[in-house]
Amino acid sequence: MAWSDELAKRSDALRKVLADDAEFIGSDSALPRWVKLLMAMQLDSVTNHPDGARYYGTQALEAGASEQQVMEAIQLLRMYAGRPAMATAASMFLGGE
């Protein structure tokens, strides 16, 4: 069970926030879904959350991002957040390791 599931079952308010967030990031709007997912991968990388970076990076590929687009997002991430964040983002290519 994911951390978000644990919070959602303990708090109605957090369940709603998490559901709203998932709906927003999971749909196309002014930004395509795959772009939002790449941004989430970058943010989870900056905050050193490799499981989230892996999840969002994989989801971005499934939503239509190319591997080249993922790599450019990681390059941009390194420019602004440094090598540790880049390494966290690269965890998306490691699977469950």
C-alpha cells in the first residue's frame, strides 16, 4: 500500500486533496498529462523521493513522453537542482532496484 493510501484511509480531508491532485495530474489541460508527469518526476527528484520519481517518470513514458524527452527533463533538472537530483530522477530507469 502506498503512503497516499495510508493517509487517505485515515483522513477524509486528505483523501479529497489526494484525489483532486491525482485527477489534475492525470488529465490533459493547458499542459499535456505527460508534461505534468515529467514535472512531478523532477519535483520528487529535488525532494529526494526516488520512488515518486520512478513512478512519475514511468507514467510519463506511458502517457506519451519519449525517452529523449525524459532525458531532457533530467538534464534540465541537473542544471537547476544538481547531480543528486539528477541521480534520483535516473532511478526511474532502475525499476524496483
